[in-house]
Amino acid sequence: MIALTSIRDCFEGVIPSVVATLDAEGVPNVSYLSQVYLIDDDHVALSNQFFSKTADNVRATGRATIIVVSGRSGIQYRLDLVHEASLTTGDLFDRMAAQLSAIGTQQGAGEIMKLRSAELYRVEACRPLAGPTDAAPAAPATPHPKADERLAQAARLSAAIGAESDADAMVDRTLEGLISDFGFSNAMVLAVDPAEGRLTTLASRGYPIGGAGSEVAPGEGVIGIAASSGRPVRLSDMSRGRRMAAAVRASARIDADRYIPLPGLAEPQSQLAAPMISRGKTYGVLFTESPERFRFGPDDEAALTLIGGQLVASLRLADMEAGELPPERPGDLQPLPGAPFRVKLFAYDDSLFIDETYVIKGVPGRLLFHFLRIYAESGRCDFTNREVRLESTLRLPDLKDNLETRLILLRRRLDERRMPVRLSRPRRGQIRLEVEGSPQLELIDK
């Protein structure tokens, strides 16, 4: 009996598995499986989408045999199974459903990959099968060697995030830690927009473009599925799938002049997305990808989930503390020299343009136009979180939970586009507008 945890590569879904069953008369049936989910050394779960014959046979005999294949070595293993339960709810079902949705989205299968039930089996035996030359198979891979190291790294990075008092610094520390400490090559932080449910990129590392303000629809790609399901999603080999960023752009159906490219590798092979959850609510997603197959393992998935939880808890605490600070006397800043520039806000979606260049939309667009209007009328440059929350004309009823992330997004987007207006944070809870030239504002009600 080979330990199932020693052949984890076989359960990554890279090479389809095969399931064989018998009916009550002994007639065999063989089908391909979309997913075999490793639970522990004694149990697996099989995905059930449309295999009614397989399900009928299992109900009749209570048994099945499957062949799983290592995506790394090609070695095959036979598992003899005894059926224990059919699950349509619960943590295991939700995890399998999220993973299956990610595979379906990646391959363009859509609703075909929707999970009907998770079939729980006890494993009676696991044996290697001889290869084409009848040579003895190579020894199975050992368990992931970096599990303890990843846990320690996650604890250190979580502590470093918690030690920061500034929301911007928390996001930067998270991404820097994933790159320098974990050795990931590409990573990004996305926040959920509560008004539309879409995810918006706050910051990224490892890409030619920062992508602040780029969007992902709920349920689209591993990022959207991690957000909508509240479960981490990991893909180990995407060689047969579509590039996620291209799929996101095609499905978004947004205006070309309001499009911000999503950062992404041209040909990713591995992707991992973990939801950032606080008190049962998803506030964002941590995402990483790699051009290497099998780059991320279960330990990386667990670590990213822990770090995402720490980041969202710290951001929410910073938001609440900043809102409690008393207003500070406005600074005596002098306007910076520069040419006049035009600022347009389209009221129907709060899209903001500066000199015909799209900047941002939604809450951040309304915020920037609000700041610039007050600046143009009075010359005031300093604002506070508290006064923004109390400003009824901004129509921001849910802002108490995400003001800091909206400001992070706005600041980074202005910096990336090198706009004549920037935001800085002189102290916690204070916002400073830095303007080069004189803004000419126009609100378009259509």
C-alpha cells in the first residue's frame, strides 16, 4: 500500500484519471474523471458531474477502481475504492466545486464542469502499474519538503504585515514578502468592489505594468472563482488552457477607452489564488502565478490563505483607526507650477478622465473629483478620512469598510499614469492633494 500523500502529483488534475465500475450483472463501465481530490492517506473524493452510469454502478456494488497518473513522471497508480458517502454541501464539496470551476473556466468548459456531488471513497489499496517497458516504476515522490518552512515563512510575513500601521505599507510588505521570502516571481493584491462585486487590482509585483485599477469579474478565472467561492484555487499545469488575462478581458465587455490591462504572464503554467476573508466576508484576493508547472503546492496554498487573512484584518483595522482620528489643521501648501489640465467625470459610471486619458472609475473617480473641486474652489489640499465619510454628496454608504483600499488604488493609479495630480498620506487618516497646474473641471451627466 503506497501512501497517497507521497503521490500528490497524481491529484493535480494535469492528466485525466480513469474510473472503472461494474453493474449488478458484472458488466464493466469505464469513464474519464475530471477530478480526484486527495483527502488523506485513506480517503479520496471523486467529482460527479454527468457520469450517471458510474453512479448507478457504485450504488449497486459500492465499489470502484481508478487509475491516477503523475503529471511529472507519467507513472500510473491503481486505487481500489469503497464508497462511503455522496456529498452535496460542506467544506469538501465547496473546495472541489471551486477547483472544478477554475478548470472549466480555464479550458472554456463553463457550466459543463459544474459539480453535482463529491463522492467520498475509502482507499483499500494503492499500487503502481508497470510502464510500457514493464520496468519497475520509479519510487514515488516524497511529501512536499517545504511544508514546515512555508508555515514559518507565513508566520513571519503575517507578523511583519501586522506591525505596519499604514495601509499602503501593508500591501507593499505583503507583495515584497511573497517575492523575496517565498521566491514567487509574480504576485498581485486585488480588492472587491462592493458596489459591483468586481475585483480591482491594488498593486502587483513582477510584471512590466503595475495594473492598478484593472478588473476581474466574479467567477472569472482562478481569481474570480476564489473570490466568489471564498476558497483557494490552485492550477498546476495550464498548458491546455487559455491565458486568464485574455479571457478576463474578453468576458468583461467594457468600453475600450475605459480599459486597464490586467497584469499577467503571457503563458502561465501554474496559478494560485487565495481569498482574503474577514468575519466570513471576502474582501479581496491574493494571487500568484509562474511560468513553471507544479510551482505551487498545498503548503503554498495554506500559506497564502493565512497571509491573506492577516492582510485584510490589518487593512480593516487601519481603516477603523484612521476614521477615529480628529481632523488636522490644513497645511499651508503652495500650488505647484504647471499647465492647466482638464478633468472630466462621467456621472453614469463615475469614470474620470484627465486630458482625455482614462484614469479610474467608481468610488475612486468620485473621490478624486471631490478633492479637486474643493481645491479649485478654495485652494485646500488637505482632507481627512473622517470628513470624507461624513460627506453625503459622495454617496458612499459602504465606504467604512474599504476607504483605505480605495485610496490606495487611486494613489497608485495616479502615480502609474504620471498624472498632474497625486495623493500622499502625511499621517494616518489624512489625505493630501498635490497638484501641478490648474484643474478645469467638468461633470458630464450622461
